[in-house]
Amino acid sequence: MKVTILTLFPEMFEPLKHSILKRAQDNNLIQIEIVNIRDFSLDKNKRCDDYSYGGGAGMIMSPQPLYDSISSVKTSDSYVIYLSPKGNILNQHKVKDLSCLKKDLILVCGHYEGIDERIIELCVDEEISIGDYILTGGELPAMVLVDCISRYIPNVLGNEQTTSEESFNENLLEYPQYTRPRTFKGIDVPNVLLNGNHKEINDWRKEQSIKITKLKRPDLYISWKKDNESK
Ligand code: 4FD
């Protein structure tokens, strides 16, 4: 998979150079290219923002540098995503779809009060939001998107990928997990996890997942129940 990120703040993308995403790039499983929108500005001072027609507080990103930077990286395989609070809310199903169906993503990071609407009309295939809150820019959402999409690229995760997202776990929250020591600050690891009976352990974990989901995320619980009725 190839991901091209268009931004006015390329130095913000340092986190993608570490840990699992570093290894994924070193192994050519994912290619991440950061492009500075400012390099495309035809303005004599390289400005990329301007006042809002109609007035109002805040600056808007100008269409020219955005249009030219997108055009410079776009191919017939590109899927252009604009990270914005108005977008379709990201969830694990969407992540899976993007990772499996698209091989060339272009992520446009807005700043200030957003971008000129004509760029959305002309260039953007989909607007995505990572949740109902406002950030200072689309850079963190772009990194969130790259990170969660990468987990579905074969061989990016060392070993554990399959288990947590497999059928029965879909739409369920994770069960509680423990590691050594057996007792910590007076709290014991549940006995069922120590007896080596894998059927009992799996049953306990499933029961915990269902219980926690029902309690904390009734919306997910309903989706899980629906999915499991039709099977
Ligand atoms: N919830 C998100 C995305 C971007 C962002 C921006 C208009 C502000 C939150 C367009 C206004 C972009 C999100 C930049 N904040 N801030 O995914």
C-alpha cells in the first residue's frame, strides 16, 4: 500500500518513523510519502491561506496549492481522503474496507478553518472524521488513519493480528488480560486463566467480552447480537 500525505506541517509526521510503522516501511509493506503543500504555492510569499468570503473569523486554505499538490501525486488508482470533522466517522469496518480495497491513498490535511469547498468538489473522494471533536489540524487524524489501516496489511503485525478481530470478536470489546506476577498489590489473576483448560479459558473470555460490551457499549452489543443471530 502507498499512502501520500499532503500537509503544511510535514515535521509533525515523526511518529510514523518509529516502532511497527517503521518496520512496515523498512520491509516495503507500506510506503508513506509526506508532501509539503507550501512547495506548490504560486504566491510570492508562498501563502496557502486567505480570508473567508462572506467574512467571519479564521483563515481558509487556498485552492491553488491544494489543487496543484493533489494533481502532482494523483494517479488513476488514487483514493483521495480529506480529514475533517464533517466526514464519515471512522470505525473498524471502514478501516478494514480502506485497507483491503484501496492500494493508493492520498490524505489531505486541513488547517485553520478548513479548505476551499471547491477542492472537496473537484478532488476529494471521501471526507473522514476520526471522531466528534475538533483538532488544530488534520495531521493527527491522518496519522490515526495510517496506523489503523496498516494493521490490516499482511505481515505488518508480528503475530497476533488474526485472533482479536476474528468473527466472534467482531463488534465486541476485548476481555481483561493479565501477565505475571500472579498477585499484584493484593489482586489475583482470575483462577480460570491458570488451569490450562483452553475451552474453559475461551468460554470465560467470550463471556467477559459480551458482559463488558453490553455494559460499556450497548450500541456495539446490539450490532454484535444482530450479526450473531443471522449465523
Ligand atoms: N474529527 C478532525 C479532522 C480535522 C480537524 C480541520 C475543517 C478543521 C478534527 C477541516 C476544520 C479541518 C476529525 C482540521 N479536527 N481539524 O477527524
